[in-house]
Amino acid sequence: MGLTLFLGACATAPSTAPALGSPKEQTQAPETAVAVQAAQAETSPDRNTPQTGESVMGLKPRSQLALTPPRDIWERIRRGFAMPDLENELVRNREQWYSGRPDYMLRMTERSRPYLFHVVEELERRNMPTELALLPFIESAFNPQAVSSAKAAGMWQFMPATGKYFDLKQNLFRDDRRDVLESTRAALDYLQKLYAMFGDWHLALAAYNWGEGSVGKALARNKAQGKPLSYSDLNMPNETRYYVPKLQAVKNIVAQPEAFNTQLPLIQNHPYFKSVPIERDIDVAVAVKLAAVSLADFKALNPSMRRPVILAAGTPQILLPWDNATVFERNLQAHANKPLATWTAWQAPKTMKPEEVAQQLGMPVEQLRSVNDIPLRMMITAGSTLLVHRKGSLDSDVTEHLADNGQLGLAPEMVLKRIAVKARKGDSLASLAARHGVSEANMASWNKLKVNARLTAGQTLTILLPSQGARRVTRPSTSKPERPPVKRQASQPSPKKPAPAKNK
């Protein structure tokens, strides 16, 4: 799981290898949500677009399914295929690309092992086509820590604003765009919304990649020009044009791996992880020890956690491998009367330097900077939340308000520049201070004079002025946007024409 894959033409590149050639971010009009639906209605006035409920998804009739249980998760996915197949040269091109890289396919599918059962369970519970379980292969190669150059994050690649619209919390302590349960819930909510809007899975997927406003406008253009209204007939960015063909190619390979000389790892059709409730703040290191799992395996199942402590008020559950969950619960009971956390949260009462905070709280400034990601020459703004040592008066679990809303605000340290001024006839330190917006005491200190010192005309004095005002650098908004903005998926660039892709 720790492998860093070069995602080729399939998945979103991590921030260490930013994606190239992605379409420019689309700007939506203020009335996007209404405009998209209006554009779709204008485009297909006679289309019976389903809105909600199980009839929207249209799975295969149960009579067509085998009575025997699926042998593994791949067989279960195959049985739930329900989307119409896309047949064109772009699909053939992507089939060649994936099948020509069997080692890559094996690594990517192996990475899905902890998550695939849960995704399929959720799709079936919502009566949605199970090929959507393959979409994270296209988005992130099933890497919940993937971050695109456009700041989309998680296995489903949510942009920050879109994540907030779908109630994915992003604060100092966690980023639910990476959370296995929450990001899957949000992604399926979004896909259901898009299908209800367009009544076509290929168009819904195009909107997931390109934005519903962009797809609605493309449909309206085709309608006005008398052109067909299918996915393949729309004028789209290159990335979106290859988006559904990529999914179709992976679907075809999963359907018949032997036909493509591809080996799929055996993934049993049973849960990989179990959710365990957390009632007290606990250090990640302690949780790992009590569960008897590796830190890498713990982070793979709990990728949303951004700090070395789990706050019970904000993260009331953790995911653990099925057998380790029992071990953790037993060991946690044995530690019922012992401390579990060495970290807590603290709010800055005023704008302070990290050195001041560290001295006040009795912890090394280097550690304070490191655990809170505070760059050099930055100040901590008033009201900011910091992770600090848990001792003395700071020895209690973090409140729900701080756990859900804690943000770190930073401002550059004040940089002063020295200027020289000449006193005029009748000037005093007080008049010069007022003229330049500084204090009389500082004027005296800078020039080693008494406050009531007499000045002579032409006398040169020194004044220190700020070269720039403090400005807030990071304090993400926690407000909920009025509508879902474009969800950008920044995958690796696709070839411009359906020729065999080069190994990049």
C-alpha cells in the first residue's frame, strides 16, 4: 500500500508528481445548479429523467443473477454491472494501455484490497451499478492519500469546496476527503445527484470529472446545432473525453481478465475492516500499539487524520483490520484507567510568535512548529488552534467545537525598515511620532533620547516603519457553499489521438 505508483493515463497524480495537461478549471455562473437543470431540460424536453429512489439506478433483474454466492469480490462486481457499454476506439486504446502493463494493474488492484468490499456494499445498498466501484482506479489508483496538482484529495478526488458542500470536514485535525467511509458516502451522493440530473450514467460521469454546468452547456450547444446528445458526441476537454473510456476499459478487463492477459489478486468477498468506537482522545502511536498493527496499515484505513492524536469528539470511530479490531477493544479495556493521549488543543488568545507560545506552554519551539506545520518567520494569529503538549491545566479531551472547527491562522512576522527624517523648526518627538504613525516612546528609544528632548531644525532622527502589514495566510473557511462547484479530477493526460499510449 505504501507503493507510490506512476499513475500514467489512469489516476490522479500525487502532489509529488503533479498532473500535466489537465483542462483549465471551469468557472460556474452563480446560478449553476439551476442553470444545469434548465440546460438539461432544454436539451432533452422529452427525456423522462428519474429523480430519486431505487428505480434511478437500474440494476440487473435478480432472476439473471446466479444463486450461488460470489467466489470473490470481482465476481460480485461483475454480477452488478448495469451501465450501458461504451464501444469506440478510445476504449480499445485504453484496453491496450492497461493490458500492456500487467504489473501496474496488479499493483493497483492489490491496493484496492482494504476498500473494495465497502464500496461495493454501499453501491448495492443504494442499488447503483457496481462498475462505479472501479471509478477510484481512474481517479486515484485507490490511493486515499493522493493529492492532485489542483488540490483534489482522496481516493474519490474531491476539491476542497466540493467536499465542503457534501459535508466532508476539513480542519486542523482531519480531512474527510481522504476518509474511507465519508468520502465514499459523499462520492455516491454526488454521483446519484448527477444521474438524477442527466438521466444517463456516461453524462453523469462526465459531469463528475468536468462539472455539471459544463456538461449542461455542452448538451445545450449540441441541441441548438441539431447534434446528438450522447457522451461521445459532446465537445469536451481531452481529459473528459477519455474519462469514461478509461472506466469502460477497466470494466472490460475485470469482466474477462484472461482475455487481456491480466491477473487480478484474490480479494475475498467479506469485510476487510471493522469500525471501532473511540470515546477518549488517544495518540495514534497508542492506538497502533493497542491494535497490534503497523503504522502504515493504520494510516491506510484512517487516512483522514492529520495529527498524531485522534480526537474522540471529532473522530468517534477508527477503522481497523477485522481481527485487529477485537485485539484493540480488549487492550483498550485494559487501559481504561490509564492516560491515552499526550496531545491536546489550545487556542491562541492573541497574535503571537511561535517562540512566545512555546515558552508559555513549556514545549520546544521546534516541536511546536513541526507538529503544527508552522513555517519560519510566521506568526500565529489570534483564535488559532494549535496542537500542544497535554500537561498541567491542559489535560482534558478536546471539545467538539475545537475538534470540528480548529483552524490555524498564520501571518508574516512584522518586518521593519529604517528611515531617516529631519526635524523641522518647532518639531518635537511627539509631533514626529504623530506624523509617522509611531509612538513617542519608540521615537525616543530608537534615537536614544529622552521623551521630552528638544530637537533642532535639521536634526536627523531614525524611525522604524513596517515594510508590510500582517496578513492572514491560512484560515480556511468552514462555511458551506450554496451549491456544489466543479469537482475537478486531475488525472494524468490522455493521448490526443487513439494511438497506443507511450510509457511516460
